[in-house]
Amino acid sequence: MTNAERRSFWTWGHVSDEPTDEVRLAAAKAASKRTGIEVLPPPIPSIDSISLRPSRLTVPTSLRDFVTDAKTDRITHTYGGHSLELLRAIRGQFDEPPDAVAYPESEDQLEKALEWCVTNKITVIPYGGGTSVVWGLNVPRDSEYAVTIDLERMNQILDIDEVSRAANFQAGIYGPDLEAKLKTKGLTLRHYPQSFPWSTVGGWVATRSGGHYATNHTHIDDFVESIRMLSPTGWYESRRLPGSGAGPSPDRMVIGSEGTLGIISSCWLRLQKRPTYRASAGVLFRDWYDGTEAVRAIVQTKLHPANLRILDPVEAQSAAGVTGSKALLIIGFESADIPQRYFIEQAVAIARDHGGMIDDQAIVVDDGSGSATGRGGSVGAWRNAFIGVNAGTHLGLGVLSDTFETAITWDRWPNFDETIRTRVGAQLKETIGQGATLSCRFTHVYPDGPAPYYTFSGQVPIGEEHAIWHAIKTAANDAIVDAGGTVTHHHAVGRMHRNAWERQRPERFGDMLRAVKRTLDPGGNLNPGVLVNP
């Protein structure tokens, strides 16, 4: 089955997901008012007007049923979803497109496409939904030839085990399609990364994606039961088991491999019943660190809330409309079987013990009737802002906005946060000026530490976005690694984080990874430059 709608080449998703001219014009007016400098949205180039180098490959006749060198396909597979990539796209700059795009519909076609590439020393870029924000989908400049292999036509649920609650998904199935098919069985995966509408199962597994759950089931790692992957040296498939103590996990070698070891064809993922009981609350704190201490206390009780995210005052005001320089803690619980009133009341009580402020009537509980929770007030405002992301609205307006996320243990948390704010804040002041903002929220929390997610934003001269971003990102990576954090919690490594990741990981682990790559991908065809040097 083929998606009927063309993928957008300048924002996440498909053409229907693109922001309208009216939305872009409103964003430009807001930027002009904020800075006193008039800006207008740049025009969107047509596919026909974009200059693209000719394909350097001749697609064999035997592959032309599912491999194309058409201009539109090559353009729509040139970039991922990072704002600087999209900025180049909207300016019509496509210097390193793939030479062809393969759309295999079966494992047999996948084998043929990969064999052609390996035999002819063609760089292979595995492709899911195209939402990578770490430069994980780009054709390296030194590649003589490059082919993107897009799994979107391998998009079926192959089997559902309702007894064990697991299903076998082809790698190219998108989040909404997956959930729609499971709904008929009363089941759900409940893995919702922010890219959910436009990303695929294979992409989630390859990049170790993180879902909306703030505790308990967070990373896709928690869902994987087994994986089937095609490497240049053959098929790699792990045994389907609920758990195993037999040596290092073969699944863990594939999860997070980012298309460097093979192309994921399918995987078994654990499911759950669809929730019917829910509860939510928004708790305010006058002090950011009192709020984060409340989060620690709640998560260490192992109540396992589905949502336990705290927004600092800057984030709370911009994303949830909270006034008065207060932090906002959003708490949510859900279950398919057990009413959640007791659990939300216990979590709120802990928050109050740490200075949290909330009226009893603001605790919203659905005892199975289907009434909405998490939709009103500041919690609802944050939810709408979070799921309403559109990567193309501010392109070309001189608005530089990006995020970086990490994780750190609780004992180092307050000092870590102060270090990041000091060092990145100084870089923001130097490169953007007084108008720059830096905010933080927790996306996920664990009994031993939080996953802070920082956002920076500011107005910069049009044309200088990349240089300024690079200075800020370098400062952020250096500060994170120096302070003992991870350079990425759920956005993957890609080419963007590779140098910083090399400082973070054990040196011998890099040697091990290169050895595995030599075993599975001896010609270095797969995604060179991602995770390890080619």
C-alpha cells in the first residue's frame, strides 16, 4: 500500500501538514512587532523551480518497479526534520540529494535493493518518516552514489498475539495507522513520540525514540520483544522472548543503531489494553527547584504516573499561559483496569508537601465514563502547544529556535542545571543578545534522575542562522558532557552529536561498535558518518 499524499519537502509530514500562508504571515507579523524589524515569510519554491543535480546512477530495469530517480522523490528525501535543514529546503538548496529512492514492498524487494547498492558500492540511507532532527538522513558529501531506502510501503501488522499482548509490525507503519488497527482489538502500543503522526516503527526502534510516557514505559526499548533486520551480510533476527539472561541482548545491539548496521524490516512490540481510567492535575510552584524535588519524591514512590512533567517559569508561561513566574507540574495517570483517583491524590499530596499549589476541584478524574482529562486550564494549554508542533511556521523569519535534551542523576541535578544555564546562557547573550530565552522542562523522569529538555530562542540576522546555531549547540554539547550528562536522551546521535558522543562513551565501546559494523556492513555502505566514522 502506498501513501496517497506526497511528503512535504520543507516541513514535517505531508503536504496537508504544511502551515498555511496565513499562519506564516501571522508569525512574520509577530516577529516584526517583537523586534521592530519588518520580515516577510519567504516564498515556497515549487518542485519544478528547484535546481537539482542529475542522478549519477542508472536504475536497473529489474528494480524500476520500486526504485525511482524522479526529481520529486529525490528532493523529498534529501533532508530530515531539523530546522536548519528545513531552512535550506525552503530556500531551494538541495546540494546533496540521493541519486535514487527505493520503496520496497516486500523483504524480497528489500534484499534486491540492498544487494544492488552493496555490489555497486552505493551509499545506503535507511529512511522511516523523515523526522530526524540530528542529521541522520543526509547523504554524505563524499559519497560517489547514494540511494535512500524508504520502508513506507512495508506498513502492515503481520500478526497480533492477543494472549501475550504483542504484535509483529512491519517497519514502515506510521503511528496513527498502527493505533487505528490495534484499536479494533481493544489494544494499543501507547508509544507517542512528538513526531508520532509522521514517524514509523522502524524509525522509533533505530533511533531509540522516547514516547509521551514520563515514567515506566518511556523509550521504545521497553516495548521491543524481537527484531528482524537485513544487513549487507545477511538477515539478523532475534528470538521472540519476554526476557532473557543469555548473554548480551541481540536486540540492544540493533535498538539505537540508526541504520548503520542494517535495515529493520519488522519487529515484535509489546502491547497493552486501551486505558479507560484517567486522572490529571496541574500543580504550581513558586520555586523551580522545589518543584523538581516534588518530581523526585513522586517518581521514587513508584506510583508510575503516565505524565510527570515540570515546566520552568519561562516554559510554563510560553507554553501553558501560566503567569507570575511559577513553575508548572503536570501529573497524569491512566489504566485500563484500575480507577486512578487514589493515585492522583497521593501524587498531589506529595507535591503539596513540597510547596505545590492546587485547588481540589482542579484535580480531574475520569472513573471510566469517558470524560475528558488534561484538556482544561494550563494543562490543556500545554497539551495543545505540545501536540500542535509545526516545524515550518517560522522558517526564514530570522527566528532561531531549537532544543537539546539530556539526562542526569538526581544528586547532580541542581548543579547540572545551573551549569547549563550559565554556560549556554552566556553563549546566547554573546551570539543573540539580551532578547534570547532559555527554558527547561522535564520530558521523562526516573527514580535515579530526570531528563531535562532545554529550549533556546531568539531573533538573529537572516542568513546567519547556521553559524549562530552552531556556536550555541557546541556550547550546549560541551557543557552537558563536562557536567556528566548525556548528549541525547531520545533524539538520537546522528551526525550532529557524534563528536560529543565520542567524548561520552567508553573508548573501547567505540572499538566494539566499529567491529560489529565491519561484521554486518563490511563495505561501509550503511549511513556512513552516523555513530562512527566511515
